[in-house]
Amino acid sequence: MEHIVTVQDAVTAFGDFMEPTDAELDAIEQEMPAILAAVDLLDAQIVTLDRVPSELDAQRIRRARRRLLAARRELVNRTAAASLPGGAA
């Protein structure tokens, strides 16, 4: 009988430097509203995959799409204001 050897040491040998940096975590935190809005849009679209979308479903998708666009606009405006000297956008 052969023994199965664990490969955890080989898989996690490089784990310490593979963690996200503080700057990457901050970037993710800033993008979180857009990420959550995209998840809401996907949820609204997934609901309609196995049926004909009702008017309520269409409204939910439109509302989620508008929220996603607004979150992306805010993110772009925030990053543009931060990158311009003097904070002018």
C-alpha cells in the first residue's frame, strides 16, 4: 500500500510574500462599492436566466445597472481628483 504524502508544504512554501500588500488592500477597499454594485447586477441577471424577465425583473436590472455606473463614476472621479495636482478634477 502506498502512502499519500501531503503537498501542503510545497503549496504554501511561498505563502508569505504572496499576500496582498497594504496598497493593494486599500485599492480593493476603494473599489468595493463598484464591486458590490457589479455583484448586485449579476444577481439580478442570474434571476432571469431560467425564465422570461418580468417588468419587475427589468426594473431591478436597470436599477442595478444605474447603481454600477454611478459607483464606477464615483471611483473614476475619486482617482482622477487624487492624481491631479491640487486636487482639481
